[in-house]
Amino acid sequence: MNDQEFKVYVNKRRNKWKHKKFIANNNVFVEDELTREQLLRKIKECIEDVKHSRYFEALVEVIERNVELKPKAIVCYGLGRLAASNCSRYQFALLSLLKNTLDCQNVFVFDPIFTELDKDVLSNVYQCEIITENEKCKRRVGCEQVFFFMPHCDKALFNNLLWINWDVFCLSNVIIFGNSFSSMIDAIVSKEAKAQFNYLVNVLSLNLVNECRIENNFRLKDVFNDLSLHLFPVSEMDESVLSACYSLQSPVYNEENDVI
């Protein structure tokens, strides 16, 4: 497997909701495809469901307490196939609501398994811009904050995102809503794996991240399970610490370690 390519698989537990979404082939169990009209109706239903949930209310409260500036853009990786996955539709519903909450009109989305119907609905109905190439989550931010929406992506993708932004100027402008960093690191046992995911490991061990956990009280437990908001309040005083952990070489992963 090429380094940190998006792969999609369904958890070994027989669970109709949970999808691990990160990069490779399309061999995944999915629901029957919906028509465009059915998909639009389902998405609206999901938006209403999430909008009136305690989970969304709690997430908004956490964002309002911790995000001081309005993000320049929202970037979403690994959303999955909207027309074939109820989990993906619910996660997109949350993304759509956050777009309004953050008052952010620049929303970029990517998943290698998007169908033409998915792209049509995302771009023409919900005004999202489709990222045309697989960045492997190596998107460097500039001088304004960017909100990364990455529920249930692989830890290699988070590690890539941290690597490409591993300096004071960029890291302080990164906000990540995705898998709990602490949970991912707790699952890494071997020294080899810790070395491969060293940016994830170091951002925690060096206390460079504030992780705000969101209680999973949504009625469908596997849609938003184990997700947190992550912010990186680094300053110029942290530059030498960051430099000591950085390598110009892009992270490389062994196949046996590139999934949780």
C-alpha cells in the first residue's frame, strides 16, 4: 500500500454505522444507492435530526468557548459516499450546520470514493468545492485559521496534517474536529508505530494541543463516537521544540500500522 493513501473499510464488528474512512479501494459494504431526490430528502432529514440534538448543542458551546476567530475555510476529508451511507449523511449534516455556525462560506471536501451524484449534491446544492486531487491531508494553512472536519479518519491522515503544518505560524491556525488524539495514541503500542506517527505522539507528549472532548449523546452512537475538537495554542517559545521533532521527509507508514 502506498504511504498514507485513503482506504475505506467497515469495522470488523458487524456495525451498520461505523466506517473507517481513509484511503484506497472501493471494497466496502454500503447501502443501496439513493436517487438524487431521495438523497436530498435524506440529507434534509439528517440535518434536522442533528440540528435539534444535544450533541450539536454541546459541540457549538465548545466551539464558542474555544474558537476566538472565524475560520477562513472548512476542509473536510473522508466523508464517504452520501448516497450509500447513512453515517456519511449524518456527518455531512453536522458539517453543513457547522458551516452556518462558523459563518464560513469556503468549504472544501474530498473523498476518493465520492460518486458523481455525491459531487453534484455537494457542489451544486450545498456549495462545497470538491478537491480534485488526493492531498493525503497534506494541506498547509496560511495566516488565517482553517477548520478541518475529519470524523473517523485514519491516524496517518492526522499525522500528515500535523507534519505539513509543523511550525508555530501554521499549527496555531489549525483546528481539527476528528478522532480523539488521546484515544489514538493510547492504541499505539509498539515503538515502531510511535516513530511512524511521531507528530501525533509529540503533539500530545509536548502538550502542544488542547483536546476538547464532546460527549457522545447522539441517539445513533456510532455516528459521532470518540470525536474531539483539537486546538494548538503554540507560540514563538515553542519553535525550537517543534524544530527538534521535524523532518523534511514526508511520513511513511507500514501497511500493518496504517489503520487503527
